[in-house]
Amino acid sequence: MLSFAIKVFLALFAVMNPFPNVTLFLALTENLDNAARKAVARRAVVAAALLGLPFVVFGAGILAVLGISLDAFRVTGGIVLFTIAYSLLKGSASPVHAPHGVEHEEVAGQDDVALVPLAVPLLTGPGTMTTLTVYGGAPWSMWDHKAIVAAAFLVVLALTYAFFREAERLQAALSPSVFRLVARVMGLVLAALAVQMAGEGVRGFLGPSPA
């Protein structure tokens, strides 16, 4: 269980990417004072928790209702996570996480960015939802796995809140190259986990190896 907990934590930390996203958080809240910035961070984390936790319990059940196997979702999820990982390794914004077009213009004009784009899609985007659903396991079973996934998700959100609260200090103390380095390391970790997730899905399709 410890190895599973570490794997889930690393996957969520990599896909949610809280430390390198400090610079984006500061850019989105540049016109706010310190108290207002902390309030935005708090609302974003709470909203992300409320949006993400149901996927731990109900994600696989929803797939079952739609007739989608968990193995098929593992393969698809692995591809989605690898796309995010590739963007992190290149040092570019992931198209899965970044708002685009008209949506980006609307976000830029909003006073409260806690929900969009911080909670969605930055913290609880397709990659996070995929990770929570796949590692949460089969519907209405594997409750120990679900508890570990939920706990790991909440820990990453708590770290995110801490990073966002201290965003100004972190940016002042660390050079941009440190943020880029962390992002690339997380991209490498996420790429490996994505390949493993997709591989488990393929093995599930093929069934057990013949004796």
C-alpha cells in the first residue's frame, strides 16, 4: 500500500504541478493585495477538492454506466497524461490545462480567477480527473485504494495552497530556472507513470498470459 500511495502522490503532484504553477498564480493575481491573493488560493483549492473527490468514488462507476471499461480508460488516460508530461518536458503550456481562445480572453477580464482557470482546468483538469478515476479503482469496491487516492489528492491540494500562499516569497527566493527544472523533473516522472498506466490497460485488454 505504501508503494501505491507514493505512486498516486507522485502522479497527482506531477499532473497538478503546483510548484511551477506559482508563477502563473502570481500572474493571474497580480492586481490583488496579499489578503485577496490568499483568499483566491483558498477558494481555488476548495473548489478543486469539491470537483475532484467525486471522481475517486464515482469515476469508474460513470465509466461502467457508459459501457467504457477501466482498461480502455487506462489506455486513454495514459495518452492524456503523456501529452501533459511532454509539454512539461518541453517547457510549454499543456493544451489540456491552458484556457484558449475566447475563454482565455474572458479569464483575463475576471476579477476572481479561483474557479477558472485555477480550479479548472489547472488543478482539476482532464489529467487530474483521469488520475483520480484510474487509481480509484473499480466502482463500489477497493475502498482502501479510494481512501489512499483521496488522501493523496488532498495532500497535493494542501501543498498547492501552501505554495500559492507563499508565492511571492518563492518567486523572490528562487530563480526561474529552478521552477523550470522542477517542471521538467515532474514531466519525466509523469511520462513514466503515463506509460505504465497505458501498459496496464493494454495488458487488461489482452488478458492473462497463457501458461
